[in-house]
Amino acid sequence: MCGQLVKVEVQVRKLYWVSRALPTLPINLEDAACSEAEIEKALQAFRQFLLFERFCQIHPPKLIAGSSEGGDVVFRLDYKGHPACLAQSPQLHKHMAICADFGRVFEIPSHTDICVMDIGRLFVSIFDSLNQNCKEDLEAVAQK
């Protein structure tokens, strides 16, 4: 089924109104939007914390020769004349790094294995870094 377009028609017989939507969003989208530089600052603070905690950053491949998890629903493509798939998860590479005695590992951006660390200290470290490196931005937000 990968790569095939399946057309489906849905016929609604009943529609229930659960609750009325608020007339305005609870957040201001302009305030929530981040530039690439702001995202990079936050990621750098995250990376610094993990490195300080003696995690090892890895960079697993994003394209692989075949399905990594045995599924047939993967994004397949031609890469320089060879079949390739978009890697579904870096878990295999993380486990291989751990087995190779790398200890605790992480990848950014990804879903980091945060179950083995103190989340509270992570956020305190990130916010301390943002307070140090983004004073002007934080002051501008506080004035609104």
C-alpha cells in the first residue's frame, strides 16, 4: 500500500456538539512563534545540559537501505539510483551505541531518552541559559 493513493468517502450520519470553541485562542500565536535562532538557542541549552550530565550525542542515519522495524508502511525513495527508506526511529542506533559502552546517549532533534535523568534540573538549566542569553527577548515579552 506504500505510495498508493486510497480514496475514501465518509458519510456523516450524526454530529454531536461537545463544547463551544472559545472565540479567541488562549495564546497569542505571534508570541508563541519562534525564529530559527531562538530554537537553536533552546536546543543548545538542552544539548549543554545533557553533555554536562555525561550523555553522548549521536547522529544516527536518516536514510537506510530497508525498513528498520519490519513494517511495510515506510517512506521509500530512490537515493542516487538505490532504494532507500526514511528511518522510522533512531532506537536501534541508540541501543547499539549503549551496547558499545557509550553510556547514556541522545539525539537532537529527537525524542530523547529522558527517563534516566532529572527533568526538573534539565528545565532549570534551560531556563537559566535562556535568562542569560535571551534577556532582551524575555523583557520584551514581559512588557506585553
